[in-house]
Amino acid sequence: MIKTPEFWDRPGLAALALWPVSLLWAAGRYLHQRLIKPSNVPIPVICVGNLTVGGAGKTPITALLYDQLVEDGFRPAILMRGYGGSARQPVWVDHNLDQADLCGDEAVMLAESRDVLVACDRLVGARTIVAAGHYDLILMDDGLQNPYLAKDFQMAVFDGSTGIGNGFLLPAGPMRVPFASGIRELDAVIINGHDDTGIANRLPSRLPPFFGRIRPDQSVIDAHEGGTLLAFAGIGRPNRFFTTLRETGANLVQHLAFADHHPYSEADLVKLQEDAARHGAALITTQKDWVRLPAEWRERVGFLPVKLELDNSAPLMAALYQAIDAKKGS
């Protein structure tokens, strides 16, 4: 696990030095995509993903869409890779917090009130969901660039504060695919937070963006009654979490960023506890980090639940339902 390189956020010498490697990455991905014919499954596949690496908010969007689909009478199942988990065969997640090592933190977090299957092979995972016979829709968290499973609706989530960074392909920048070609494949775009980098202005007229924002559970902060907090996070964009805490009015005396999906050791946690004690502060982290903590530490660390809200979800859901109907009629 590595932290997101700072040079990904802006052009510079490090990015330019890695640019030739990016060309090799692009060529390899192009050949990979051209040589594989996507396979269909008999129920609709809706994919929520990114054109960049790093946290943008796709998992909260997946949760929001799942809950709305259930409310509207559908029976969705979430399909995800289970990044950070050790499972090599498809596994249904049961929200046992000790499953984080097997299924990944995001899967365990989503499975609290949702049906989630993790599978390294997305096509095998999709067929497992179909074979279960209970579901009429697959909601795939991540996998826009996966060529094996055909998708019926594709949406990308952008972090409004970072956009596409320096715009370079991996490893010179955060882009998984070139922006222009990636956008051509999409049916919807969601911008999480204020559009500081002007992503909306770069989108074609057929893709008016939807805007959303993370809403934290204010009651968690209010419960500390002005007490000091020491925050830590091992997510794609940890600074987003620290900013969110400050915006709630939290008295944040220190914050520490770890690599995405960081496996917290006893030494890590003891050091964090010692730092917190020195400041007279309580420890707080993200829910995604909290589910990765050893059981004996979960009582000593708080977490801040968040959810993502869209400004206007009705047109997005209408487009989704049109794609679902088209699949059923095919």
C-alpha cells in the first residue's frame, strides 16, 4: 500500500520523468481491451467507478444508489473486488467485522444493511449473483476498466477538489485511462464536492454532471462537547476526511495520514493512543478504517459516519431505469 504521490496533483519534473512509462501503460491497456470481448449476464449491470485512482466517493454513491433501488422495489446485489481482502473465490459478505481481512474494508462497511458479493473475477462474481436467483440487478462498485463483464450503465465519480490531478496516466499521474476516451464510455458523471478544478467545463453536453457532497453525522462530533480530537485515516484522500472534521467544528489537535487500506499494527495503534493521551484527545477515524482495526481497539477509537447526498437524484435515477428497461427488453 502506498500513499497518493503529491506530484499527481500538478505537472512537474517527477511526472514528466515517468511519462514514458505511462505510454507503455496506455499501450498495454489498449491491447488488453482490444483482445477481450465482454460477456453479458441476463440481469442489468450498473457500474460506479473512477477514471482516476484514489478516493473520490464511489462507495458512498454505491450505498446511496442501492438504498434508492431497494426503496423503488428492485432487488440489487453489490459486486466488488474486495480490495485489501484475501478472498480468491466469490464470498457473500455478512458484516462480521472480522471479515475485513477476507473481504476488504469497503465490502464489510457496505454489507451492514446490503447484499454484497466480493469476487476477484467480476464475471464469475456476476454469474454467482445471477445463479443465486434472488436478484434482478447488479450494482458494481468499481470496475469501469474491467473488460470481461459487459455493463448496461456506467458512471464515474470525480473528487471535486482534485479532479483529474495533473491529467497524466499511471504512473506519472492518477489517470487510469485518458480523460477523453474514458468520458466517451460513460452514461453519467458525478462530482463529489465543489468543482474546484473545472471538470464540469470539460464534459460534453450529453453528460451534464450531477453534484453531491459528503454529509457527516454531526451528532458524533457534538457528543465530544468541544473536546479535542486526534484524527487518523488510511484512505485514498485522507485530507478530505480531515477537512470534513474541521467543517463540523471539531477541535482537531493532530491528524495523521496512512496509505490507503493500511493494515494497522499494534505498534501503530499504541503510538496513536500515546499521542492522543499527550494531547488529552480522543481518537477518531473513518468508518472504513475503523472496520480494519483489531477488535480490542474498536472500543478505544471512534469513527465518523458519513453519507453522500446528491443535489438532484431524480434525473440520474430516471436514466438508470431507462437502461434497466432497455436491458429487460433486449
